[in-house]
Amino acid sequence: MAVTIPADRPDIDPYPLSPYVEWAGKRNRDPILAVFKDLFPQTGDVLEVASGAGLHINYFAPHFPQLRFQPSDYDLKVFDTIKGKRDAADNANVADPIEIDLIRAETWPDPKDRLYDVIFVINIFQVAPLAIASGIAQVAVRLLKNDGILAIYGPFKVDGKYTTESNEAFDKEILAAQVPEWGLKDVRDLEAIAGKYGIVLKKRLDLPANNFILVFGKA
Ligand SMILES: C[S@@+](CC[C@H](N)C(=O)[O-])C[C@H]1O[C@@H](n2cnc3c(N)ncnc32)[C@H](O)[C@@H]1O
């Protein structure tokens, strides 16, 4: 069966300030928010890694006025955009972004400064190496409170298989770009890597457009 690409979808471009990433973010933010309303605590601290333009964190923050939100990315060039969105929305509970590179441990915050109730990340695995999973798991071990959660949103394979035709079509499209680290990753590979650091998959939630939210926590 042929898979139809939405007519308004810009060409795939993972650059965080691209029209494609903005289009994807506007499409997925409400379904993600609906799930986060169930997952997030009433009060506490939330860290986003790979915040990109800050579209999600600034959209979510007003819905959780008692939570403090910390955006981050490895690309310092996105920081002004995150702050601009924060200021435009008057989001007093969104901090200035900080540098966290999931591949470079020297950029990871000191847990003595703050522990988090939630760490979330949206749409990075399909355009990043699987090694990112090791970074995310180690950041979670280091910075999550014992009962904290790590929520990972995106499209994934499961047990080596595509869960839908549209995910297969999307994967083929990004693989065709021939960028080595691009391509859908498998939930089982993430679980295996996270497990090495004592981070385990607690829930796999289905979201629209064949995406998942994977909820991990400390074992
Ligand atoms: C496709 S964009 C998604 C941005 C945002 N989460 C969203 O959904 O709109 C991927 C993001 O991952 C970030 N990223 C890539 N490699 C990273 C790394 N090693 N550490 C932290 N962030 C990284 C990029 O800078 C970019 O912001």
C-alpha cells in the first residue's frame, strides 16, 4: 500500500531551526503534551535534552506552572531561538538553555547542583547515532531522582521490524540520504544499551503518526 506524505510537509531536514523540524514539532506537540499531563509530577524539575528551537519546552511549560523547565542542546547556535520563544511566551518557569552534548560527558551537569524528576527528548534518534542512547542513559543515571522518569519520543522499530508501513517509508526516505547515523533505531537496542547503566523501559506508549513515547526509569 502506498504511503501518502502530507502535502504541507517540508523536505526532511534535521537542522533544528529548519521548516521541517518546526512542521514536525507543531504536529506532534499536542499528542505529546496529552501524555506528559499524565506522566509529569505536579511540582519539581524537568530537563529537556536536544531542545532544538525550544518549540516543545516553551509550548509545554505554561501547562505546568509548578514545574521548572531546563532546556539544553549541544548546538549553542539554537540558544537565542529558545530564549526568544521563552520570552515571547513569557514563560517564567523556563530557564536559560545549557550545553549538554550527549556524546561528551564533560558537558553533563553536576548532580550536586540539581536532580530532575523528568528528563525528556524528542525526535533525535532517527538522525543521530545509536551511541546517543548510551549518553542519554548515563545522563539519566546521573541526573534523575530515584523515582524520576526518562521519556523518549520518536519513531522506532520494534524487534527488528517496522510497526507500520508509514514508518518503513519514512525510514527508507531518510536512509536514502546516506548519512551514516540516520535511520530508525530499534527499541530493543535502546533497552539493551540503557540496561547496561541500570535504566529500564517501564512503558511503551503509542502516539499518532506511528511514534512512541518510551518511558524509562532507574531499575
Ligand atoms: C531533529 S532535531 C529535534 C529538535 C527538537 N527536539 C524537536 O523535536 O523539535 C535534533 C536535535 O538533536 C540535537 N543533537 C544532535 N546531536 C546531539 C548531541 N550529541 N547532544 C545533544 N543534542 C544533540 C540537535 O542539535 C537538534 O537540536
